[in-house]
Amino acid sequence: MYLESRRTFLKGAAFTVAGAAIVKGVFSTDAAAESVENSKFTNTPDSLSFYPPLDQWNSFQELDGTDWKRGGIDRHGVQSEENPDGILVNDFMIVPTACSNCEASCGLTAWVDKKTFTVKKYMGNPLHPGSRGRNCAKGYAVQSQMYDPDRIPFPLKRAPGSKRGEGKWIRTTWDEAMTTIGKKMGDTIRKGDDLSKKSVMFHVGRPNENGFVPQVWETLGLDSYNSHTNICSSNGRTPTIWTANDDRTSPDWANAKLIFLNSSHAADAGHYFQQSAGFIADARKKGAKMVVMDPRMSNSAGMSDLWIAAWPGTEAAIYLYLANRILNENMTDKKFVKKWFNWETLMNDQEHLNFMLQKGQITKAPTGNGFDDYMDLLKDMYAPYTLEYAVKETHVPAYKLEKLYEMFIWAGDAISTYIWRAAAAGNRGAWMGGRAAYFCIGLRGAIGTEGGTFFHHWHVISVSGKGGSSTVGQGAGGADVPKIKVWNELTWPPEWPLSTYEMSYLLPHLLTDTAWQKKWNDRGLKVPSKLAVYIPRMYNPVWINPDGFRWIEVLKDETKMELTMNLSPVWSETNWYMDYVLPVGLAGERHDQHSEATFPARWTSFRQPVLRVALEKSGWKAKNPNRATLEAHVKAGLGEVWEENEFWFDMCVNYIDPDGSLGIKKMWESKRHPGKPVTIAEWYDAAFGDNLPKLKETAINDERYSKEEFPVYAYLRDHGAWMEEDKIYNAMERELKFEDGEVISHGHKFDAGSMSIGAAGVISAKDHEGKEKKIGIEIDGKKMEGFETLTRKLEFFTQWATDWHWREYAMPFYPRNDKEKTEMVHLVSHVNHMYMKEENSFALNTVFRLPYNIHTRSANSKHLMEISQNHDPIWIYTKDAQRLGFKRGDAMRVKIVDTVSGLDSGYFVAMAVPTEGVMPGTLACSHHGGRWKLTNHVTIPNGVSDGKIDPSTAPRDLSNKEFLNESPANIGKAGAQTKIDDYSGTSGINSFGVPVAELQMDGKVGKLKYVEGIKGFKAERFAQYNRDSENIWWDGLSGSWQNAVAAPHPDPISGMHCWHHKVILEPAQPGDKIGDIFVNYDNNLKVYQAWRDQLSRGLDSNSTIRRPRHIKRPWVSLDPSAYDVHIKS
Amino acid sequence: MDELTARSNIYGLLSRIMLQELDVEILNTLMNDKTVLEFLPHWNEWEQRTSVAPQKLLEEYLNPDFTNLSLLHLVPYETFYTRADQMVETGGANPVTDIYSAYDFIVDYAVARVVSADHIGVELEFMHHLCQAQMKATQEGDTDAATELQAVQHRFLNTHLLQWAPMYLINMKYESRTPLYYDAAEMALEFILSDNETLTTDIAKAP
């Protein structure tokens, strides 16, 4: 048939118009098509991998992403001379670094466009073993932070003649600032007395490095390194210290069968969440179950297999219910318990057994001291933690607790958890929740196993401060740095001898409380009444700490803080009250060694100033090798932005101790170039090379690096991450190593000849200073490292707690009735339901993060602020809202009331959002909201008039030799100020996310009211990166500054600020606006004093030491004599 | 050579009709070219063809029908018919893209106004270009190239057009509301089947 029609179709030749004229002509066979064929690009790649192999990182061509929106090469071809309208091809140098927008240190790569010498994008680092090429929203925000139009472009100094907080600023030079600050530091240190060693304080927010600045403070001989930890996680760390003498948990999410989250942390915000979420997803894909215990239905809880909303602070009761069932239903892993619980210590401590009997913790004395007797004792002790009891105390329905037990048993020894913030950080005594969690996990033998729970120090690398062999004075690993012989009561007050970290949030209270100072001075201590220098770093204590008005009072007082400076890249509430603000870099603009325990391995990332690295790899050399990062950032147009490593090298050598008389200069003087500060490459080559043998071996045997001057540094410069050791399980069973007459345990060497084995198999030996230490344990003839505890086992009986007046809490315990709750109030949350007596009283849960907010630093990233708008209301249970007459969107007054002193702290006004996603009787409102500023703009005209030097004349282009040959001379010095690109003399303050407020304070009462929201604006600086800055639809209000209303609540044991509050809800009054706060900070001082005086058990005239010697005293190494104390009666 | 010219012209004509709405200029050809009218008998006989003004004919009859047949009701894309999930592959994984690229063809979407390269109008135009290329090779005496181009046409017909276009064209024929598109669907269906037989026979005869 069709062949017949063929003849018909032949007629087609007779068309009057040829087909060629009829067709639309949809094909082009011109340069566009050829350009695709001649390129490496295709629309059908073999792999969808984002990342090219490492050998292409120095020069990687990639199609421009923006042009893809036009349809890609299929429509336009590849850009070339013949095809100018094609898709642009970028020539990138890919430089690895690490994120700094939370604590996880996920890998990043900066894609540096060679033609413009700008970072076109930040992506993940596929070589990073924890983050595996992935990042969260905060990671990608690094770029918007780098090109933030409001970033501080040069060192700022409070204008002469103005007072702190007036907001008058001038541009200064790095040299002037370093001379002034360095002299003040040097003069203070030179006094040499105890008080001066406590008076130059560094106060770190998120450290995001493993030991560098602490090492600086150690070489300065100061006990005044302070951290934010006690507003963060110390109640989460205390159980780890008491149980394993370690700093924190280390889970193995990826191999777990039961993922037991004690909060929204880990999976949707907070610690390591991006890496954790990936590992948790891996595990769930393999069939793991997830339990989330949180009074608020977080994102994680919403995705969990079981959501348990327990009344805040009662979590220990749930764990002990599990323990009861495990013990009494004979589900205990007896082999593990016998081997690794310190049962012998308890069973041989008759005094304590008598105490337990007397207090009713056990009903009968054990008949023997064997393991079976121990098991009988545990069964007896935990029998009262019945289902009925747990339901009553926690308000969790019985069926959920029974389900939890089933899942717990089903998971065997593959139960992974992470004890950190949330419950622990919110509640007084909630450290016991973590301890009880470890207890029942231990009963199941799930400690150190694959898929189980382990501890931090085996899974982390801390070498940032150990580059000493590159210096004249420090010696390898800092061995020659003198130990510090003083104890700072401002950071380690005598009332909290077991405080996990420094009592940092009480700093303004302790400086204000002259009666407290006098009390301890009269008793023989030397308590500072002021600070000579106060240096917060990337920290915003005014905003984030409780009782912010007290911070402002003290920061403004030049008699209490004589000189202040913040090393900060962005504006903050705290910076406003500083004498100097010195801009140091963000994630892609600084060097840090940073490692975290995110899975059972030891990895480190290497944070780098990526534009400097790109310049150096292209052949550029800094004029001043000690200020290379500063020069590079000026060349890149970021402004006079530096980094801390080079800043402190230079400070120590040339400004604090320029003549070397303090012994500090030599500590940071380069061994290769005596008289000059050590360089980045010298320091990190030593820090990594001296301490990570596998890395060193790899680097020096790699032909790409073996001929480099600093091969180990160069390896990490190119890779950005390294894993020294993987699959670290049951590390406590590692056998002691013997070499050359020495015995090695946990990496430390001891005299093998001095080794002895004591009670319960504990092995002791002498260190190089002749001090005897517990170094291991012998079990069944095997000499193992064990845990870091005194008994080298898991101490579920913490015998040393009895020496510090906390005998009743030496075992995992939770009050079993109202009488015990009154007697053992230290373990009862200050927001326990027993305190909720009024019909409008609630427990306010404050401790959770919004996954896209970074404490202080989000406000300089437009997309993070945009997606977080209006996300911090008060979550209130639907029926509670109904009962009190609150509807969605209503303004409420949230009045904070202290349950120890009974005092009111004031109130904040917040928006009601009724929801089924919060436990009845509790509220939720993250304390990460309520940023404010006092003005929209700051004008610093001399920032223009002083910047006369053009940083370079050649166009910014990494392939331009002229550009590579140039570098600004005398950088940081007077007369060498550089022009700042597109800087007009006036810049905004956090224009993407912080509204303007009016602030009033009179020494006793403070108020804050927002007066103006943010608006769109035309960005002048970095305009190409901020083309949509006019598109701002939100007003910037991110919640109420509730932290300022909060009074400090120091946990009597851990020292943690317990964040939750008892609150009374009232309708808003006429004139109230969401965001308003009213604070009685005079009362707040009294609240802190009440917690201190009514709850703590501090040093007394019987005390001989300040703190147990064997537990961690973070940051600087103290001489043993610093622990000694004599308190007058 | 006449046969080749005829095939090229017919592919061109069908491509244009299937690709986009008609315009007055092409409509004139369709109304006046006697050979074309012979191919489209119902259109030829349709009263409105001559009684309605061309612009009105387009706006009120033909273009609404075209819109229904290629945008609203039917889906003139290969991947819609060949993928199990009936999704049109608009990205680089479209199976025709590689073939076009192999012969240095690239679809200019701004001209074509289609969502992907496997639109029936684009595939028919590709056949037209292959015929044109074969003609050029024949005229230049490059027998190898001419033979190869003929084989490409055969392959393209069998791996693409014939895999799905008959289904679309049958649907088109029965969904059409104007004689023009009714005839065009039938003509296209018959032509591609016939052309395949022609090519099969010619290739079998080739030395």
C-alpha cells in the first residue's frame, strides 16, 4: 500500500515553494553547535557529581550557573570568540576551607573566579569525611557574609572624647590598635602579681578551633581565658565528666539501630546537625528507629518513630524507669557491666553503702561485695522507678514509655545518643538526665560499640596550639611553656568548684558584686574588681547572655573594664560598647585547625583564607609575610580584614613584649627567622606534622608535596580535611604500649619502671615530672587504657563527688517523691510542674535553635534572615491557649518569675501561636531571637579621607602577572590606609535582619522597644553580590530579646545557666508591641545571689584544693600549685 | 533527485504545519498550491477555505484547532509516548539531543517555541535537513556521504519518529476539528510509513 503511495508522494517535488522555504528553521548549525562540540561540556554527563577530581581544582572550567537559567548550551552553545552569546565558562580555582557558621566545621570549597578574583560560590568539600560534600543553609551563607555590604571594612576605634555606647567611631590602623592594646596588655602582665594575671581576659563565643588562642593565653601566663560554654552545654558535659571523665558524648549515628535524641539537637539544628542528619539518614535507610525526647515537636520529632514529650527536667525519671526494667527483667549485659562499671569501688565503700541505706536509696545493705551483690543492689535501688512513677513525674503516657522500652531492648548494643543542650541546658539538675541515660545505655553494653555511644576525646584532633617546634621558645607541642600559677575567681568562682567550664555569664555580676569580692578577699583570695583588658571574640555577650542590661552596665563602666576590643567581622550589640572593633575574617578568611567528634573517627578540617591561598598558589608573595592574609584581603577588595592567627603572632612578638623582657616574644618568634613572628605555614606544618604521624607520612611521601618547603601544611592547604583514624570502637580496651622503658596510655608517656597495679586492677605510673597517675586497668590479665576516670572504668559511682559535698548524687538518681524533691532540689528543674501553681503559669522551653540561624552572625546574610522571619513566636498548646483566651497572632506578656527567690525579672511581649506541637503546660520560644540595634547607619568619614592608597592598579585577575606582582606596602601602618571599594563613609548595620530599637536603662530597670523595621536599600559595596538588596519585605523583627529579661540561674553543680523559665502569661497591655521588653535587672542580680547562696556548695575553710585535679580545667595548663587553696574561717 | 526533492519538501511542509500556528503567508501556499491541495483533499473541498478571510480563518478556525491538538489536548513530544511515566524530557537527557548534536544541529528554542527537542515538528524538520544534506552530497558527487545520510534518515525514522508519531498522528486525526489538520495528520502518517519503506528498499538495493 505504501509503496503505491510513494508514487503519489513523488508529486511533492512539484511544490511551488520549496520545503526549505516552508520550514520554520528551528536548527542552527552555526558556531553555537560547534562551540559545544569543541568544549568538554555535554548535557548528558556520565556522572552527576558536583565536584571535579582534586587534580582539576587549580583550574576547573564550569558553565556559569546564571546562564543556565537561559536554557544552557542546548540553546546557546558555549561562549567563545565565535559564539559570544553562548553560556559563560568560568575558570575556577577551587580552594578548600571549613564552615564556621556553627560548631560542626563542615568542609567548604571556595570557587574562586580567576578572572575577577572573587569567590563565585561556596560548595561543600567532598574530601571532608564528616560532611561528605554537603552543607546546610548556613554553610552556603558564607558567601553572602563575605560580600556583606555592611561588613566592617577597617579597624574601628571609639571616637576620642566620646563615651562607650555613644556610637561615635573613627577609622584607625591595625598598628595603632595593636600598639595601644599590646601596651596595655604588656604593662598589665609586667606587674607580675596575681591580680594582673587575672585581668587580661579573652572571651570566646564559638571557638571553632582546637587550642590556638588558649595556647596564646598560656604563653602570656594568664588564667583569664573565658568561654561561653556555661550558657551552652555544661549541664550536658557534666554527666560525661562524672561518668567517663570525658568532655562530651560521641555517637555513631550511621550504624545505630536506635537513634535516641534528647532534643532537637543533632538532627535538625544544633550540634553537628548537618553531618549528624546525614549519618542518621544513612542509619534509618538501613532500618534504624529514631526516638526524640523533647517537649516541643521539633522537625526531628515530627520525623521520628516515637516522640516523647516529657515535662522539662524530668528526663532522668524516664531513663531510670528503663534502668529498672532492664535490671529487673534481666536484660542487662552483665559481661559489659562487670568489666566496665566501677562496681568494686562502690561495693568496697562501706561508708557510702551505709549512707545509701540511711537515705533510703536502697532498702537493704548488700550481703557481700561481689558482682552479683552489686547487681542485687542495683535492682533494689532502681525498683521504685516504676511505670506509674515515671508517668506521674514526666507526664508522658504509659504506652509511649512501654514502646520506648521495647525499642531500647530491640536495639541491643547499637543505641546512639548525644547528651548536650536542650533538656540539659534548660533545667537545673538536668545533668543527671545525661548520667541516667549513660547508665541505662551502659546496662545494655552499648558504650563504645559499633552503632553505640562513646566519648569525645577518642574522636577528635586538637593540635591547633601545638606548633611550638616552629618557634624559638615553645618547644615541641608547647612543652617549654611555663605552667600558670594563678587561679582566676572571676571565671572559676569558689562557689562552683565542679563547674564544667567558666562561669562566664556571671562576669558582670561578679564585677558588680563588691560584697562577694570582699567576702572572698577577706577569706584570703585575690579577687579582681576590674579587668584591664577585655577581648570578646566573635562573641556577642550583651545579646546572648542572660541579663543583658547588666552586661551593658559593666561594659560601659571604664573603671570595671579599662580597655575593650572585639575581634569581630560584623556589627553586634556588644560591639557598640567597645573601644575597638577589629575586623577579622569569616569562614573563608581565616586559618583554624578544627575537629569535632561527629562520628567514630579522628578527622580535622583546615579553615583557610581562600583568597590568600588562591593568590599564593598563583605565584603572589606578600610584602609582609606576617600579614599575608591582611594584604590578600585588601587586594581582594574586602577591606583591611585580617585573621586571628597572624594577629596574635604579631601581637605577641611586636606589641605585647617587643623587647622580649616578658618571655612572651620568643614563644611566637619564628625559629627559621628569629626576630620575626612565626608564619602560618611554619606553625601549621609543625602543628599537624608533629602530632599526626599518619598525615605526616602521607604528605612527605606524596610527590605533589614532598618537595614543598612545608609539605604537611601544603597537603592540608590543598585538601582542607584529613582523617587520621577511622572506625574507632571500644577504644578503652586498647592495650598499653611499651617502648624504650616507657608505657604509653592515651598518647601520654609514663615511666614503665614505676608502673604498679592497685585495687580493682587500676594501673598507676609516674609521668615525666615524677607525679603518679592512673593510666590504665588490668582486667583478666589484659592491661588496657580504660576510661579517663580515676578507676579507669565508667564511674556510675562517682566516689570523688563525696569529697565535694555531693554524696547524695554519687549514683544515678532522681527524687522519687515530693519529700525527696524538696530535699534534693538540686536535681529538680526550677520549672518542674510542682512550681506551676497559678492557672496561667507555664514552663518556658527556650533552648532550641532555628536551623538557619547562627547565634549572632545570621544577621549579615540576607537569605538566612529572609527564611527566619517571624519564626520565633511562643508555641502554646491549643487547649491552654483556648483556656486563657489567646488566639494565633495575639500579643502576650510573658512574665518571668524565679522559683528560688520568688522575684520577678520583668516581661517580654511575644506572639502566640497555638499548636498541638507542644506539651500542655509548657511553652516554647527559642532564645535565639530579638536582635536589635540603636541606629540604622554609622558614618565614619575618615574611613574615606584616610584611605588614600590604592591597593592595586592592575585589574583583579589571577592570570595577570602585574596583579600578582603587586601588594600593598606597609599594610596596617599609619599612612598606608587603603581605599575601600565603593565605600562612601556611611555603612549600614546588619541591614538585612536587625530592626532599630530604643533602649532605656537606669541601673535598676531596663526597657527596649523596637521603633523602626528594616527596609530595602541599594547596596554600594559588593553591589554585584547584593543586587536584590532592595527586595526586603520583612521588618527584621526576629522575636523578643528575652535573654535580657532572663536572670542568671547557675546550676549548683555544673555551673550551667539553666535557661528555662517559669513564666506567667498575661494579655498584652495597651501600648504593648511584640518585641517589647521590660527588665528589673536589679532583681536579676538578687536572683543570681539567691541561686548562689541557697543552692551551691562551695569551698570552705576545710578546702585544700580548688577543684578535683583529675577533671578537666579547660584551656590553659595550670601548675599544680594553682589548685592549692587556703580559705580563712 | 526528484524523489529526494519531493521528500525534502514534504518533510518541510509537514514540519511547518505540525510545529506552530500558521501565518498568512504559509496559509496562502496551502490554499493555492495545487500539489499541496491534492495532498489535502478535505481541506481542498472545505468551503470556508475560500469563503473566510485568511486572518479570520487562522484566528477562528485553524489556530484554535492547532492549540487543541498540540498544546491543550494532545502532547506532540516523543518522550511523552516513550517514557513509562509519560513525562516530557525537557533537559539534556532527551534522546534526540545527542543525534542532533552528532550532526552539529542545535535546536534554537527561541525560534521553535517548543519545550523540548523531540517535538514532532522539530523531528520532521530534522528529516528535512537530512534530505537537504543528502541532496547536496549527491550534487557534489559525494556518494559515500549521500549513502550515509540516507542511512541516518532511515535510522532516525526507525529509532524516533516511527516509535511514536503514528500514535500521535492517529490521535491528531480523530481529535482535529478542521479539515486541514485532519488531512495533515493522515498525510503525515501515510508519508512517514511510506518513506520508511522507500528507504528500506533503497538501502537494501545499495551495493
